[in-house]
Amino acid sequence: GQSIGCSSLDFSLTGMRLSLNTRLDDASPVELSVCLPQTELNQYKKQQPLKLRGRISWQRLEDEKNQCGIVFEAMSEEASRKLRDCFKYYNKTPEFCADSR
């Protein structure tokens, strides 16, 4: 398959919003190689990216950039744990909690 560089604008345990220079084929599955945050730049550069599979949920043009939503599919326990560690790194909770005011 084709490799396309992109940036993650947002992520959750179930998917990711991406910004990229081209529109993707809606029907094709997506394989992501995600570089996770590290405390040291050297660790970041040398890491093995986390491999995730998904499908395109939506696409739109925003600020002259293509954006798309990817829904993860068949995520392993190890991949889920690594994504949860990302939330810890950013001091965020991985689960959405509605405000009950």
C-alpha cells in the first residue's frame, strides 16, 4: 500500500482524527503507524511505531487541509494499553465523563 504522512489532531481509545494533504479512498482499510510520546527525543526517534488498523468514518476539507476520522478495528490489549499510556503522558483520562450539573 501507499504510505502517506499525516498529523493526528485528536485521538481516543476508539479512533483518531487526522490532517493530511490528500483525500483517502473511503473503501480502503487504513493501517496506521503511530509514534507515541516519549520523555526523551532520542527515545522518540528510535521507537518502533504502534501499528493500528482502522477504517475511514468521515472525511472533509477544513482550512484547506483534508481531515478524516479513523475508527480503530481489532485492537490488541497491548495496543490499547499503549494508547492509555498516551493519556497518562498528557495527564488526561482515557474515558469520557459527562459533567452531571
